[in-house]
Amino acid sequence: MAKRVKLEYIWLDGNKPTQMMRSKTKVIDVDKFSEDPDKLPIWSFDGSSTQQAPGNSSDCLLKPVRIFTDPDRKDGYLVMCEVMNPDGTPHASNGRATINDDDNDFWFGFEQEYTLWDTEHHTPLGFPASGYYPPPQGPYYCSVGAEYAVGREMVEKHLDLCIAADINIEGVNAEVMKGQWEYQIFAKGAKEAGDQLWVARYLMERVGEEYGVRINLHPKPVDGDWNGSGMHANFSNTALRTAGSKEVYDQICEKFATEERIQEAIAVYGADNDKRLTGLHETQSIDKFSYGVSDRGASIRIPIATVENNWNGWLEDRRPASNADPYKVAANIVKTVKS
């Protein structure tokens, strides 16, 4: 009998306002497997169960676009897919297809914050029972020790899985709120960056399943004097990487400052982001726009490393929420910079 491989097809559903990941396993003979996603079979699914099609015409298609080794499954691969209509055109929910970066001139580094969530107490991991709070934030950021850093075993497993899957994860750290963590994903090319972050999210969800902990991507999981969760988008293109002048950076930042661009950005930067973008807790207000050097209270931060490198570097859009779709965030940034 021929050896067989397991392909986990991963896609984004049509749920609103926040899309969910879905996945299912396809088993094929190893001699039919290819590391070229274009050579993997297109598969179908019931779109009426994922808010992507009516019941009387329910078939949607899964088009493989990126393959990763599945580090936690024997003979397994993770297959990121785009959702297509039966005629082969991109489905309306397909954010990846809206990215205009075919030459991969844009590079992205996404800082994915998330909260480990105790499903029994309905609180961040490490919080007391519902209705009570731990000591105020301050000692938890980049913390060490059992009193402050909780869930590290999950974070470490996720880090190892991402490295084994050949995802370009560049770091992890405990965040400002207890039970809150972050990992960073960098890739050259907007589509590739989105692919890598979505599969990293998928692997984090699988770790959460193993430990019985929810991976909470809500941008403001705890009301009050606690930091929310973002997905800061660091980005550059050739113009930013070789600018050599403050004027180029000002010109690009100003492109984001028009009312039309602000509204377009906020529309795809995550649901319930108004609860996070209040002007407090290292954010700018959702109804304002600003940019500045080393300013974590601005909409867009110009990193000090960029300035010290003679204005050759990148920008950080701090507005995207932790639950934002990186494909749609990248598409908006590419469109704005190119405008």
C-alpha cells in the first residue's frame, strides 16, 4: 500500500464582523503530493455552513496557495487556501485576493498580541475568579516568574511549532496585561506575510486545544485600566527602505491622514477596535490620526532605528486590532502607500 500524507486545508469563513478559521483534512497518496500549491487538488466545502453560500447552491472551492510542514502531525502538511466561487473567481470573503503586491516589494512584520483565556472562569489566564483582578499592570510586560508570567509552556510550544513549520517567527514576549502575550512574524511580500501569520494563528489554536485554553483575539478582552491587544503592522517598500530623507516619510504618512483613508483603514482593522483605540494604553483615539518618531501613542510610529539609519527603514501602523485579517490590513497599506 502506498504511503499517504495528510493535508490540512485551512481557510477563512464568511463570518462577520470577524472571520473565523476553518480546516479539514484531505488524505492523498504520497506520489500525488507536491510542494507546489498549484499542483495540489482544489477541494470543495459546504459554504452554507460557513456563511459563504446559500443552502440551495452551497459549494465553495478551496484553492491551495501556501504549504507548510505540519510539525505536530505525522506525515502532515498545513495548506493555506483561498476561498473561490464555483466559477473560479475569488469569493467576496477572500481578502488575500485583494492584495496588489505581485512583485513582493512590500515587507511586513506583524506583532500578534493575544490573551490566554481561562474558559472556566472567563478571565485571562492567571486572573482570580470572575469579578476580581490581579495587581495592576506594570510587572507583567516581558516578565519572568510564576507570579507574573503565566502560560509560558504554551508560548514555548507554539514557538517551537512555528520554527519547525518554517514560519518566520522572530520573537515572543509577555505583554502588558497578565495572561497576554505576543509573537512577531516577518515576511517579504504582503501575501506571504498574511499566509505565515494565519498559519501561526492556526498553530496557536491547536496548542490552545491541547491545554484547554482559548486563544482570545478580542482587542479589549478586559474592561478598565488594562491594555488591549493589537496586531501592529510594521511595513516597508523600496521607497521607505531607501528614502534617505524625512520628507519621504512625511509624504507617505500624510497619505494615511485623509478622512477617506482613515475610514478605509478602520473598516478592516478589526472588530470592536473602538474599545481599544481610546487614546489611552499606548493608542491613538480611533477618530484621530497622528504620526511621530518613537511615539507609541500615535496612529503610525516612525521607529527610532529608521531615523538613526538616515531615514532608511520602515513604519509601524499601530491601529490594527489583534483580531484583524492580516490580508486586509496589508491590502489597505499597500493601496494607501501606492496612491
